[in-house]
Amino acid sequence: MAQIELKGVSKRWGAVWGVRKVDIEIADKELLVLLGPSGCGKTTTMRMIAGLEDPSEGEITFDGEVMNAVDARDRDVAMVFQGYALYPNMSIYENIRFPLRMRNVPKDKQDELVRRAAKMVELSDYLNRKPGALSGGQRQRAALARAIVREPQIFLMDEPLSNLDAQLRQAMRVQIKYIQRELQITTVYVTHDQIEAMTLADRIVVMQGGAVQQVGTPDEIYSDPANTFVASFIGAPPMNLIDGMIKDGNFVADHVEVPDVGIKTTGQIRLGIRPEDCAVVSSAEQRHNMKGDVYGVEPTGDMTVLTLRVGEKNLEIKADRDYRSELGVQENVVFDTNRLYFFDSQSGERVR
Amino acid sequence: MASIRRVKGENLYIRYLILSCWGLFCLMPVLWFLSIGFRPRTEIITAQPIYFPTLSLDAWHMIWSDWPMAKYLRNSVAAIFGSVMIDLVLAIPAAYSLSRYEYRGREDIGFYILSTRMMAPAIVAIPIFFLFRNLGLLDTIWALMLVYAAINLSIVTWIIRSYMTDIPRELEDAARTDGAGDLRILWEIIIPAILPGIITAAVIAMIFVINEFLFTLLIASTPDAYTMSVALANFTGGSDGVIYNAIALVAFLAFVPVFLVVIAIQKHLSRGLTMGAVKG
């Protein structure tokens, strides 16, 4: 049970910044997800929390106590790794028992704890096997059991599901969330998968280029993005970004026009609209905001992703599940004007 | 996979035939030693080859009764195993440091260790002689152990280092967050994980020194420290001339310990030699 705080934490290798002045507060029992593309500094940030990497600057505290000089093995954190990191020469039982042995938990207590942890991840029947004899999903569960067995102050999970196939990933996601709620342990979870982030997190920290882009609940991150990076990183297909101008209160771009957008500034601006906030209108006479030629039609079952060629750009629209069309046909699209986002075309920051 | 299953009937016989021929070819020197060792001296040097010689245990009795062959064998085995143990005790921590810690000059130190192997043995022979004389270790197997260990240390360090480098970093990170210190990680995680590599290095080291002659002759002056390789030289001079059948038997005896070791750890050895090439 711990509250974690990162104050101005940076990691530098010579002239290269891995992480740049990161401030994050993680509440007790919270599940915080660090989300970003590879190389954004999320794993380095987590490794600094674990004590596997020393910050070049800044302070990391657990419950107000500065941890910078505390060795990884004395921080009482447990970590789950992308590659599982099970000890190949030990049985699953020995793997799960290892952290207890290292912390001199009484012998008779060890067995009980190992069996309880194995039961939580449904591995009770596999305790005598070596890691090599388990499937990917079972190995991941064994790694999870090893992390939960001693009920640490903090869980750290570094892309634990990215080596699993999609179906297994969904099941493991639910299991991880359930176990985290059950044990009420503060958890930091690193991923590049936005679905994982959205479904698991109490709060998401979106990172890019070693810096925090936005911190917020999944809802906030999705419906109130702070800049174009967050806007386009979250959502599948991502938010459409259209460069244009504000003229007399209207947004105007190549083949796009949105009247009365309620933005006070004038000149260059970037409009953001999510694919699900666009709709194809059936006749050209109806009010519409955008014209484009059909470039691709991808039915996914529950909807159809329509790609339109608008001027020089491809923009995506989530159309009805039974929408079908031929390539090259011109379509008109109307925007939900309550869900428009505007960004500074230079800095990418949100304009409100 | 499929191709192995398709092998049936005749194909399999052909396969065994080829493998048997190859096995026979590889074992030929050993069979030849035995054939020469167990025939009388009169049947060794002849104008016509003798394919079915008379069985004679003369040489066999001679090497055990006229020479302290058991002692030589014991010296060989002790010096070799001792030296390999010294190598492992020194090389494992060195390899761990070279593969895992970041520090200035790490690559230089690694290369320096390897470069000790590049020196011509004759250059250090005289200094080593004086060194051991001053230490009072001349003519002891302790000196042999140290010299053999020195000969192999670089190669053993490098082999083990390359295995350690292949171990995923995550494994150590996991052990560290689980609460293990450096020594525990080395002992409980790294060493078991690269055991095939360590065994491979040890066997290669043994093979390198079983035939060591120059330094052994330099250090050993009495049967107290003679090894099998030096014992072989006993049969080439003197009033009896070159005693070929005794030489053959002694050579065979020198081959046996390493042969037995390799048989015993065969499984690990083949895994060790292919590890790193195939993702585990």
C-alpha cells in the first residue's frame, strides 16, 4: 500500500534524454497506466520507480519517503516483465517461492503463500513443471503469481501482455484488473496498446519523447485530449486532423467547411474530429461539412471503416455496419459539431 | 521434421550404415592404439602389415609394474580437474563483471584477458620456472594446476562471458526486484541458466591441457609430478629404444579420462555448443 510521487524526474545518457522532467503523483491503490509509443520513456520511468535505473535528476518518493538511494531489492516492489523473466532452471513452484525465500519468510508460511498465489492465477496443476513446458499465457500467469505472492507495496508491469495473442490478452487483462482490485495494491502498468490503457487504467499518463503529454482518466484522455499527439494516439482509427483556417468564425479547408465553430482566434488552425463523430449523408442536397471520394471500405462486422480521399489527405469515418460503396464514389459527410477539437497548427496544443 | 518421419525401412539402414562408417573412421586411431598396445614388440615393426596380431599383455604389465603409471594417471587427473576448478572460480565472476557491469575500460580488460593466450609459451617458460622455484612449488601438481589454469583462464572467461551476455537482462532485473543481491543472482539465476555453457568451457579447457607437455616437463622433474603426457616420453629413449606398444597404451590411458567425462556430460555439451545459435 503506497502512494508514489515523481518530482522532476529525468534520465539522461550523455546528451540523450530518456525521460525529461516528469512529475506524476500516483494515489494509493490506484492503477496508473503509462502509455506511449516505443522509445517514449515509459519503461525507463517504470524502471526508475523499480530502482533498476537511477534518475539523473529529481526525486522519487513512496509514501513521502525518498527512494532514490534505496536499492531495488529493498523497495518492496514486484515487477512483471514483457518476456516473463521466469527462472528457467526452477519449477513454477520454485519460481513463485523465490521472492519469499529472498525475504526470509518462514518456511511453513512459504508453501501456503505459493499455493494461494498459484490458485489466484489458476496454475495449481502446473506447479511442478519447468517454465519451458508451459504455454505463453501460463508463463505470464506464473510471472503474475510470482509478483503477487508476497503482496508487495507496489506492482510494476512492463507490457506484460504484448507477447500473447489477442484473445488471451483480453482474458489476462480482465484477470489482472480483478487481482489488482482484490489485493488493493498500487500498480503502474506500462503499455503501448491504447485498448489496454483505456480498459485497465484508473488514470492514464500519455508520454512521448520522454515527456508527459497528458494525465487523466481514460474518459478525459479520450474526450478531452490536450494536444494533437494525445488526440491521434488514442482511438482506433485515430482522430482525423485537418489543417485549415478560421474565417469569419467558420472553419474552412480544402473540401471542408464547418460554420460557426465558436473559436475566437483567426488564421491557421488544425481541426480534429473522431471517425465516430462523422456520418455519411445520403443525398448531396443535405447539409454537410466535407466531401471526399471513397478510397477504402473495410467492414469489421460491427461497423464499416470508410476511408475518404479529401484533397491530399485520407480521412477515416466509422460508418454504419451495412454501409457499402464503390471506390471513387463521392460521399458527403456531416460532423457532430459538439465534438470538434481545435489545435494550434504550430505547437499542436489544444485551442479552446 | 517431416523429413525425419519419412525415413523408413531401407533409408534408415543406409543412414545407420553411413553413421557407422563415420564412427569407425573417427575411432580408428583409438582402435589402432589398442591393436598396437596389445601385440608383442616383434609384431610392431614389420614389412607386411599384420591384421590379426597375437594378443600379448607384455606392454600392459610393463607399464604398470615398471613405472608408477597409476600415479601419473592420478597426477594428470588431479592437475587437470584442479586447474579447471581454479578457472571456473576465477572466470565466472570475471565473465559476470565483463558481461553485466558498465565501466570504463571494460572492453580493454576483456581483450587484455584474451591477449594472454596470444603469447608464445616459450617466452614465459623461463620466468615461470624461476617463479615456481622461488615459491618452492617445483615438481608438485599444485604448480601444474596453476599453470594449466593460467593457460585456459582467458578462453574459459570468454566462453562463459558470451553465454552470460545471451541471458536476458530481464531475468536479473526480476531477481533483483524479488529481493536477490548480486551474489544470489549469480549463484541461483545466472549459473544454473548457463550451466551447459560452463560445462562446455570446462571440457574445452580439459582437452587443451590433457596433452600439455612443455610446462609440465619444465615443472615436473621426478615422478611426483609427472603426468601422462610426460610419461609418454619415458618410452622413447633409454637402452630399450622406442617401446611402441607401451606408448600406445599410455596414449590410450591418457585419452580415457576426458572420454569418460565427455560421455557423462554429453547431453549438456551438445546443448552448450548450440546454445545461442538457436533461441531457447
